[in-house]
Amino acid sequence: MRVMISVFNPQTVVLLLGFLLLVAGVWALLGWQWALVALGMVLIVIAVLINRNDARREVSK
């Protein structure tokens, strides 16, 4: 029987919760337009972090 490995490790859960709280806080303070700007910025930062992590993984092989 195959063992299912969860994609949601503790770091991922904390990252997603922080992301949701950041967007909710910006929305509450400044409105939905600025929340979309914050959402875009957070997604760009997450994409850069993932890309940097993948590049390090390939170098170490």
C-alpha cells in the first residue's frame, strides 16, 4: 500500500496563514485595491523563494 505524503508541511501552513493574514489586514486598513497589490507582491516573493530553493537543489545534485 502506498503511503500518501502530505504537501502541507508546517512551514507551508505557517506561510499560507501569514499570507492570508497579511492580505486580510491590508484589506481591512486600505481597501480591496491595495489588498490585491499586497497579494501580488506576496505571490512574487513566494515565487522567487521557490525558484531560489529549486536552483539550490539542482546545484547540490
